[in-house]
Amino acid sequence: MPYVPPEQVARAREMDLLTYLQHYEPNELVHFSGGTYTTRTHDSLKISNGKWCWWSRGIGGSTALDYLIEVRGLTLPEAVAAITGCEITERRREGNVTYMPQPPPAPPPFTLPPRHADNRRVFSYLKSRGIDPEIINHCIKHGQLYEDGEHHNCVFVGFDGDTAKYGALRGTLSTSVFVGDVPGSDKHFSFAVPKQAGRNPALCVFECAIDALSYLTILKMRGRDWRQANCLSLAGVYRPREGGVIKFPLALGQYLKDNPQIEKVILCLDNDEPGRVAAEAIKVCLDAYEVIDNPPKGGKDYNDQLQQMKGIAGKVKTRCGGAR
């Protein structure tokens, strides 16, 4: 394995991407607008305020080292050498051995679970968590929610246009908690209500589908038109590595790409440490939008807040899943 002295890595991390491109690859740098730049190779990669975000892939960071590794596919020694111009020596334990990286396994084919004859258990479960029946029926009617025919799980479906691409599973038993994704799900297309974004220029972002439905229920309880709200579930949040690459949510990046009318992003992530850290990390990549941090006013998440408002708090387990 190539060896890179820690002091060289630290020195390489001091260079931001804009500075690197200006000095080493000026032909790759393209001015976008104001203080924002993009690259000639990847027009969805934006550089601004010392940060960069590759929207089409849902990743971002602050340093040139992050860019060379995550976008250009260089190894750490190659990336450090590109920045510092240092010769990287190799230390081999024995012999002259070449290690070829194995390609990642192909994802399994995406197939939604078979449907149950009715949705009674799913309807009863979500209603017990405080979700308004009209909102439950709306999701069922539009094919975004149904009951798994084998395990009676809730299946929350995400679409690319009219094609199902994602499925989030949630158990309906009150004695245990089951959360998972349908194998082969594409996280670019998570659960969203409505299925196609409306004219509202604001988007509310949640960690899970039940929180999104809880928020819509709260809007209805307050006499507001819940059908006008755009809500997106991220299917969990990603905890960024300290000083490393920010894993921008794939679903959010895809949603904003597909819906250029969105001007405001309201982060309704959980009121716990992973949710707060994720909200701060996401805000770094959204400088082109008005961003409002709007955690729940009561409890850990919006379903907790809804249950408190309805006086049913503590009767149903409310875990949505944490950082990934």
C-alpha cells in the first residue's frame, strides 16, 4: 500500500477546490454566476463560499482533496501528490504485488413487495400514530402507500415520474419496530407528497415518511391547506465525517434538480444530535436557496409533536431511523 506521511495529507487538506482549479486546472473552471463556479466536466458541480457540491451525485465537501478522491476517483496518495507535487513512496510488506480493486457488486433488481388484498392494518397503524385518515387515503389512492401482502408492512413508494423507483418499509406491529428499504431501491427518488411537486416554491424536508404525513396532519389541524405543501422524506440522514466529505442527501439533490421552481427549503429534521448535525451539513450546500431550520416544537420528531398535540404521546413507538 502506498504510504503518505500525515503531514503531507494535512498540507493537502489546506487547499480549497477553487484555489486548486485556478492554479492547476484553470481550463476546467467555469464561472457560473456571482461567486459561484462550476466545472467543464460536471456542470452540476457547484463551487461557492469555499464549499463544493456535486448535485447529481449527492456529495460535497470543502477541500480539493475531497474533490480529487470523490469526483475524480483518485486514491489518497494520488490526490495528495496532485496537490503537493510530492513523490509518494511505497512501502511493501513482501514481494512486488499488485492489488486490483474489485468492482462494486451490481445492485439487486428493484421489485415492490406484493400488495395485500386491503390496507386495513396499515390504515389502522398510521391512524394510531395520529395521521389524519384523509391524508392516509390520499397516499393510498395515488399509489404511494399500501400494505405488504406477506408481512403487512407499510410500503411508502417513491417515484421517478410515474415509475416506482423506491420503497420504504415500516412494520405495523406495536410490540416491535421494523424499518428498512425495498432491495434495489434508488434513494434518488424517495417518498414525496404530492407525487409530483406543486406550484408552491417551498419544500419541507423530513427524515422519514411518517414525519412528513404528521406535518401534513398538523397543517390540517391548524386549518391550513395541506394539499399545497411539498414534503419530501430523506429515508434517514447521513452523519458527515468530521472534516471530511458531506454526504448530501441523494433524494434532496434529485428533487431540487427535477423541480427548479423550488426557492425555499425548510429542514424539518429530528430534534436530536444526528438531526441537528445533518441540518447544519445540508445547509452548507444550499447557498442558492432560502433555508429555514424548522425542527419539531415538541418531542424528537414531527410524529412526537403530533401525538403530543392529540394527547396520545407514549402509546405508540415512534422511531423513524437514525443517521447512516
